[in-house]
Amino acid sequence: MNCAERLVALFGSQAEVARRFKLDRAVVSHWVKVGYVPARWAMEVESVTEGQILALEVLNEANNRRPVRVKSRGEDDTFFGSATPGSDTMNSFAPAKRIHSFHPPQRTLMGPGPTEIHPRVLTTMSQPAIGYLDPVFVEMMEELKSLLRYVYQTKNPLTFPVSGPGSVGMEYCFVNMVSPGDKVVVCINGVFGGRMLENVIRCGGTPVVIEHEWGTPVDPQRLEDTLKANPDTKIVAFVHAETSTGCLSDAKTLVEVAHRHGALTIVDAVTSLAGVPVLVDEWGIDAVYSASQKCLSCTPGLSPVSFNERVVEAVKARKDKVHSWFMDMNLLASYWGATTRTYHHTAPTNSLFALHEALLLIREETLEDCWARHQRHHVALKTGLEAIGLQFLVKEENQIPQMNAVRVPEGVNEAEVRKRLLNEFNLEIGAGLGPLAGKIWRFGTMGYSCRPENVMLSLSALGSVLSDMGLPVHVGDAEAAAHHAYAQMHAQAAQQKKRAA
């Protein structure tokens, strides 16, 4: 059955198909007659059928029935010898299989990142490219920096997005701030604390490691004791919200402890920024980095960073050169500074368009409402997961709303569950990392993915899969519990609004 026939079968008649697509019935009749739907309707078909007929199916079928042939010269004209397949020596470098345009499936992204991207951001990203020193682009850069300062809650002049993912933001902080021989205290309570340690070692620093059990927050008292024992410490580094476990540490207190002992701080806010409060100026954070694809809900590939004047002066006072040309703060600041810009590298202009729009969406929602939205949907998801017997890895007081790590039930093949969720429901969740591999699932409720329909789909799909695998799960219990949680939160919000009035 071809795609045209499937449409008729799905909606009951050619007339109904025509109505759904707002077409003349004769057009639909022609589709059925020729046996395929034209490729230009691929995305519309997937949208109208809610994914029951994928765009890729329409495209492949249309191309097989009527391949696109581009003729820019005569059939017998050739520029590189014989046109006979296989006779040209360059053909040995051609792909072995026929390659078509790539059209990714529509997934519901409920893992640790990337998140789904708001349609406004996608549209903005597809705008025409312009030069990275174009006056219009430079003006947009200043707006982007001001929006980032709002999200970070800081007035730091040096606040901008580094070209590269969050890992580049991490390295940017360490390669600028750590000189060979500098003592750096690294607090590790998950995968990304371990990556901080790796950066210290590669920069030639002397690491002092405070190991914590994964799933527990960084202990301020242990940091205090370590700094007392190491009074020559230059920097304290820790992860605010550990993506690998869903655990939140008390950044404000940890920064206070570090400053009491004269140390600068590097804070990983990759998962926390825009999901929970990150108050850079109020907490006194010296250097902080994040990533565009988490709660900012933008395309991956940018890492917003912010540095206070203490860090800027410390980098300027280095006796050695920063051990990376591309990430040298002194050079890159000349491009992102407020004065006349000089060429540094070709900035990813369209990705920066997208980040500008993503940050604008947060500003329109307001940061406080953005935090509240993440908390609201976390509560509903948590209530639903616990209703079917799943347990969280992290204690409630240390859980971050945007990353929910739950233990895999005994005897369950966690990878098989994720595979079935992806194949049967187009739903992606995350697996455990390091020592937690095979032991937890990670449900991300971040950015544009943080919506009630995604929460309900996750609970419904997981309940169905676990029930099919023989677990004592009553399908519908998780959804009912989440609906009840939503209702309670709405009632509480209404009462608070009434009292405020």
C-alpha cells in the first residue's frame, strides 16, 4: 500500500484527505492514480497524520517513482572523461550506496539533552546567513550578551557564548585560569566533575580531589577542611547540577567557602542555567559556563560563559601564554567586547541567531516563571514515576527538576526499555553513565521539552513497556497520579493568586 492509499485508509475517504490537507479532491484523486504523494507534501503528511506516515517514507517513495533529474547540459556532454558509470577514475571515491537527503524522524526528547527546539528558534536559525562583522550582526551580538546577563543574573561585561558545546566552555575556563603548577580543588560527585579534573591535569595544574558518592551533593564542610589543609589553593571547581545523577549542590555556600580561603571559583551550570536559580552576582561566582542545548532549548554547539573582573585581571596578569590560541580570553574578548571588534574566528552566525531567539523566549516568559515551569512538570513526572514503584537516585531535597534519575527495577533490561520507547513511541530517554550504567534512567524535563504532553507521554509509554515486560504495573496509574499532581498545583496557584489580590 503506497502513501496515497494509506492516507485514504487512515482518514476514510479521498474527500476527507482533501479536507484535512485543504486541497481540491481532484488533487488527492491524482495522488492515488499515480501511486505516490509528491515530495513537497512530505512534512505536511507527517504533521497531519501525527507521525503515522513519516516524511521520509513520502520522500523515498516519491523519489523512487519519479526521481529528480537535473539537466544543466546535453546528455552527451561530459567534463571529466566518459560518462559511463565506473569508467571515471574519480568514481572510486563515490559512496557505495545511493544517498538521499537526510530527514530525521520526529522524536520526543526527554533525555539529558539535547532538548526539543521551539519552532520560533528553528525558524530564526534558518534565516539567511550574514557576515560575522556585519553591523547588523554586531548589534544582535550586543542584545544576545544582555539577554545572557539576564539569564545568568549578572552584570559581568565579559558574558558571551563560546563557539562550541558545553565541554568547550569548561575547557575555556580552565585553560585561561589554570597555569602550570596552580593548585586546584576539584569536587567530584559525577561524570562532569571528573572531566573538570581531566582539564586541570591537561593544563598542568596540581589537582586536589574531593570525591563524593554519586547522587549526593558536594559537602561544604569537606571543602572547608580541604582548603584549610591546602592554603595555597588558587581555584575551586564544582558542578552545580550534575547531569549524570540529577543532583543539585549548594553553589552559594560553596562559593562563600572558597572565597573565605582566597580561591577563585569555576562553576559548571550546563544543566542548571534557566532550570533552577543561577545567581552569578548574588552568589559571587567568578567563572561559570553552560550549554545551549539544555534548559536554554537551543541547537547544540554554543557554550555561554561569564567572568567577573577578578578573573579577567588574573588572566591578564599571567606570566605565560594561555595554552590555546583559539580559547585565549585576551584574544576572543576583542571579538566579543563592546568596543571595535577584530576578527578572531568565523562565528556560527545562524546558531547565534537561534540562541538570541531562545534567550528572548525566556525573557518573555520571565526567568522566575521558567524556573517554576520546570519545577511544576518535575513534580508531575516524579509523582507519576513513583506511582508505578520507581525510586529516585537522589534525595528529594537535592533533586534538580530538569534531570530526573530513577533506579531501574530489579531484573529489567534497561537498554531494552529505552530501545522499545524509541522504536514504538519515538521517545528518547537517557541511560546511566559510569558506575550508574545499566542502573538508572534519566528523564530530562528541560526547555521546550518541559511540557505536560511530554510528561504524560513519558509516563504512558514507560508504563506500557514495563507492563508488556511482565512487571506488576497497572497501565494508567502513572498518568492518573500526574494528572492529580497537576490539579493540586493548579488549585494551590489559584489560592495564592486569590490571596495576593
